[in-house]
Amino acid sequence: MSGFNPLSFNGTDASICLLLQGQQLHAMENHTIHLAGRIDQIVRDYFAVNRKVDIELAKNLMPLFIMKGIFAKDHRAGKPIRDFIRLLDENDALHLIPYCKVIRKAKNRNWYFERASGN
């Protein structure tokens, strides 16, 4: 994945570095699954606190992800979270963050977090 900085992940392991060098994963690595779970919990908590918000651009939650130690810093308007979600998408693992929604366009994708129905 071009432009992705593996150092932006807190506690990056070699498996993510290999993945980001263009290798395909047949099964998600434990670190990636754990990180997705942490992101899911942060998004769940965000919607619990912000009851009037039903949908939010993924990049808008970057300050929260940085504060919680998911990413070290933001650059290029949420690129770290967008790249991580793209990694999940390319490995058919978006289900790890149920709040994540994508709008696919011809050249790019727009990533959102959407409140779960009934919450």
C-alpha cells in the first residue's frame, strides 16, 4: 500500500510490515485483529457519548484514535485510519469493525462510521 507508514501504528509488528509491502494475507494476523477490535470499541464508545450523531467520517475520529494510542499522529486528513480500513477491506475483514461503512467510487472510497441500528 503506497504512502502507508507502518510506524503510525502503535506497536506495529513485522506481519503488518510484510502485508504493507504488497503480500497477501490468507488469514488476518492477531495484531491486526486486535487493533480492529480496539478501533471498534472506541467507535462504539464515541456513539454512546454522542447520541445525536448517526454517521461520522472516519477521518474525523483521528484525534480520538491518537488520544487512545491507536495511531501516533495524523497526516493527510486521516490517512492512517483510511489505510487501516482499506487493509481490512482488501482482506475481506471489514466485519471486524461493524460500524465501518464504505461508499465506493470509480477511483476511491469514502469511509464512514455509522451508528448501529438500535443504539
